[in-house]
Amino acid sequence: MAARNKARKRAFQILFEADQRGASVQQVLADWIRHSRSDDRQPPVGEFTMELVEGYAEHAARIDELIATHAVGWTLDRMPVVDRNILRLGTYELVWVDDTPDAVVIDEAVQLAKEFSTDDSPSFVNGLLGRFKDLKPTLRDA
């Protein structure tokens, strides 16, 4: 598995854990870093994982607003927790990280949905992130 793929998966796991615990993503990230330093069996938290988690945290309110606005028929609270956090991560990377091709961001998010969510989730994630790709020039500053 490529390094960035692993980093995205870890970032997703951190966002998911924070959502489940009702904790801040920064706190969960700090917990993961602390555990990786004290437990040799715990893989280190890489730079790209930290960048994704911290970037999401910086833009969390805007990201949740975008998802809530464009996820037709789904409120954030009603959305499966896995899908919500895959979309949060994918939206951050798609809209605010310029060095990753849009198609790669969407494909990686769809792969996470295939691995961790329901049979309907990959198409849902693909459709919503595809919409954000089309609207990307207008999303960052609004």
C-alpha cells in the first residue's frame, strides 16, 4: 500500500474516532502520536496524516456546511459515521490540497468507502465529491 494511501486511511481513522468519542480531532491526533511513541506495535503517525487531520480541523465548519448543503436527502447527523468522515477527509483534500490530483482524491475516498462502509457508500461518496470537484473554484472562499 502506498504511503499516501496509508496516511489517508490513518487520517480517516482519526476523524472517525474523534466523531465516535465526541472528541476534537486534534486531541485524537495527539493521542495517536503519543501512543505511537510509547508502543512499538503502533505505527508512527506520518507527516501527511497530520497535515490531513490538521487541515480538516482548520476548515471543519466549512467542510460540514458544504457536505450538509450538497448531500441531497441526507443531514450530517443522519449520514453513516463512516461516510461522513470519508467525505470530510475527501472534501478537505479535494478543495484545499492542491498537490494531489482531484481524480486521486476521489478514487482514494471511494476505496475507503468500499473497505469500511456499505455497498451504496462508494457511489454516494463518488457523486458528492464529484460535485465538489465541479464546484471547486467557488467552494474555498465562500
